[in-house]
Amino acid sequence: MLSAKLNYPPISVLPVISKICERHVHVNFLSWLQKFRLLIENQSAYLKNHSCVTVLIDITDTLLLNMDKGDINGLLMLDLSKAFDLINHNLLLKKLKNLRFK
């Protein structure tokens, strides 16, 4: 009988701690944005009860209403998934400081 050596990676609590910190920052930053009314009315990301689905429903509804009225629709879609990799963090921190974010 061959003995099988189980090769499990060590358990790390770092992902758990980072998720807790991330949630804390999210809640506080969101409340700060709402306090100073810095979110636009159509903001969908990162808000409770808002998702990609809600924004897609809104866009589809707007397009269909415009089509019913005989208006011409135009739609520009951009993939900004890598845009945040290019952010100058020092500049971002200065801008947040200027906006009185603590």
C-alpha cells in the first residue's frame, strides 16, 4: 500500500484580515462620499442594492424609451478594468486630503 502524502498549503488568516479592513474602509469612505454628496444620481457600483444588473436595466429602459419616441440612440462602452493600475497614488492622496477626507 502506497502512503499518500497530502500536500495542503498552510492556512493563512491574512485574507480574512484584509477583507475586514477592506469592508471597514468601504463603509467609511461610502458614508463620507454620501455626506458631502459626491456621488452622482446614477451611481451603481459599490452601493447597496445596486449592481451591474441595475445599470443594465436602466440603460435598456432608456434605450427602449428613446426608440419608442423615435429618437436616435448612441452608446459608448469602455473597458476601464486596468485604468486603476495607472493611478498615481500620491496624487490621489493629495486630492483626498484637499477634499478633507480623513
